[in-house]
Amino acid sequence: MSSKNAVKIKFFNGEDIPLELHKVRVVQKLNLVSIERRLEALNEGGFNTFRLNTRDVFLDMLTDSGTNAMSDMQVSAMMHADDAYAGSQSFFRLQKAVEDVLRKKYLLPVHQGRAAENILSCAYIKKKGDLIPMNYHFTTALAHITQYGGRIVELLHDEAYNIASSCPFKGNMHVEKLEEVIRETGAENIPFIRLEASTNLIGGQPFSIQNMREVRNVADRYGLRIVLDASLLGENAYLIIQREPEFKDASMSEVISIITGLADIVYFSARKLSSSRGGGICTNDLTIYRELEALVPLFEGFLTYGGISVREIEAMAVGLYETLDESMICQSPTFISYLVNSLTDNGVPMVTPPGVLGAHVDAMQVCAHIPQNQYPAGSLAAAFFLISGIRGMERGSISNQRDENGNETYADMELLRLAVPRRVFTLSQIKYVIDRMSWLYQNRSLIGGLKFVYEPPVLRFFMGGLDPVSDWPQRLIAKFKEDFGDSL
């Protein structure tokens, strides 16, 4: 059976539910602690879901980074790793996988995606004020670019900022704006153009191949390079097959080859792309390879391990090949679609169309009574954990950083992301997510705001500590107990 047939299942009773195309062979015990303990955990963690201990977490929907389930083939590959500091055969197997899947000859391994962003920023941002045009920023990419004196400009179409939309490719770059920015800034002040597949912070939204072709044409006219963040490349390719008519009969391999062929440099986090650990920078241009080569031993490790365990390198190689399997890649987007559509049917405002990585709840609407300077997305994340034991991630103003004068910069969207890692959750667990979020939405007026009590200067969403601005957690607990009694 081909993968295309395998992912199109119709149920006799007319229900539209996702079907798991895998079986569970190893399980990990979960705990669902009391709501009182969950409040204690929030207080201990500064109402920041990043700082929660997993012993208090029932379903971990914080991220898909490093949390995707590995396949039996990946685990078995780890057993024949070549433990060598230099010249490991594990590296050459990974290099072959990169060439076969991503169609790039030269590979520089790094320990994860943000390490690649550090190297690229160090190599190419030469002076303060250098500008990186992009479809949308990612937190760590922005942090590294600004750390080296650069700045960014985001060039999405207006439709991308509409929460509820039918636009299939909200991650598309606005090509006319790109040309305008290049003319105004000067190509000599633009180290590269960055495209992210798929745009994480606006709801995991993909770009189309047609759009990337148009960006490539502009880049060629002005002699600029395109850098592709391919961390969610497989899911972006899957949605292209689903949504871009030209490619409705194409294979994953064909679509991925076209996308990577349009980029000069491809970098990725294997924590996302291949369900393992590590990352990489790859190119077909020897000049680019030489420009970056020396930075890997400086920051990461030798050129054939890049700070990654060789066992993970073996898993990366297998995971890259598995990215070509549509039945494997489709599992997360189909579960996300089911979750988004079910919550939408229950009235919960969601980012649509469903994207990749996770389901995204519009905290700006859910918590319309909370001013943005009290961080509605962070409040919603804390409230949802409190009433469910489910850990999501704030993707709003807490995830932003202050400007150079210390002023708050508010996010374009205030989102609660409920990540759906590949092949991790069961359908009954997803239905639990739907039930608890629907209840919280009905009782949303009880959610209150947050304020910072500890704020690190960089990437504050990872480490920052907050407090509630009122006693709203206690009031939410009282309503929960009224409706659910002794239920957890």
C-alpha cells in the first residue's frame, strides 16, 4: 500500500477522525496529580510552564523539539554507532542521508538548531545594523541575529495575521515588500534572506513552493543568498501536497528536493526534523562551506560530530529518510487538524487553517479582559495547566524581548501553543485536551493576568518568573471543584 493510500481513511459512520498508522511497543508512565499540587507546581515554577517539573505534568504539549517518538529503526541504528572523535562512520552515514534527502553535498553538524543560527549569524552579520529579511522570526534566530548586531524585518502578507483564515499558505513571504526592503536598505547590507518552514510563532503556518520560487527570483536579481530553516520541512512539504494544486500528486521526496534546491543554505534542528537530537547546516556551495567550516570546531566540536553523540547521529540519519514517508509525517498534522477543528466547533478561538507543530489557541480573544501588559497567553498557559495538568507553551509577548531601550515589545499574536509531537499521544488523550480547554473557555472570565518578578535579559520566556496579579488561581480552582468534584 502506498503512503498516499495509507493516510486517506474513511469511516463507515461518517466520522472524520485521525487514524494512528503505528503501534505502541514501549510505554512511559504518566502521572495526573491533584489540582492543589498543580497550583503548588505553578508557584514553584514562577507561573512559567518551562519551569515545571515533569513529575507534575500529565500531557506535555510544551514543544515538539526533541519530544517526537523515535522509530524502532532509529533506536536499532543507535546500537552500531562508531564512537570516534574524528572521521566517524556514523557521520558519513548522516552525510549520505543529507545528500539523499535534502540534496545537499556538504554538511556541518551542530548540536541543535540554535547552534546553526549562532554560526550563521557569526559568519555573515559583519556590521551593526545588517538586515535579515524573513517571513517571520523565531525566538532563538532573533536572539542570535541581534546578539551579533543585526536586525530583522518580517515580510508576511496581511492575511497571515488574521487568526481565523482560510489562506492555505500564511507563511508566504510578501515578495513586493521584499524587493522594496532590498532597494531601500541596499543588497550590500543584507547578509541573507531567511525563510522558515513552517512559521512557528504565527501558528505553524507553511509557505508554498510558488512563493519560494518568487523569493528565489528576487534573491538572484540582487545577488543574495537564501537561508532555509528546515526544522519543520517535512510537515511543510506534506501541507504543500495537500494544498498546492501543482503538487497534489507529488511525493514527499520530490517536494522536499524542490524546496531545498531553491535555498543556498539549509539548516535544521534534528529535534524537530528527524525525531532525534542534533542539527546541521548544509549546502552545495563549497565557498559557503569554507566560510562556515572553522566555526564548527570553535563552537561545537570536531567536523564529524559537531557536539552530537554519535548514537544520535545514527538516529538522525534514519530519521531523515523517514521524513520521506508521508504516512509517518502526516500523523502530527492530522491530529493537530482534529484538535483545532474540534475546539473550533466548541467555540474556542483557534488559529486556522490548522498548521503544523501544534494547535494554537487565540489567547487575545479567550482572555480579552486581560491587558497585553499582563501577558494573556502566559496566563492562559498557566490556567490550562492548573485545570488539566497539560503543559502548553506561551507564544506571545513573554516570548518577545524588550527593545534596546528596555521598553516592552508586544507580540502580533498572543497564542497558547499545544504542541502535538509525532506519534506520542493517543486519541483519547487528545479528546481530554478538547474537553478541558472547552471547559476553560466557558469559564475564561476567571483567568487573570501575570506580572514579571524575575526577568532575564535574553530569552526570558525560558527562565523568567511571574506571579498572578490577583487571587484568580484560587477562584478557578473553586469553580473546577464545583463542576468536577473530586475528579483530577
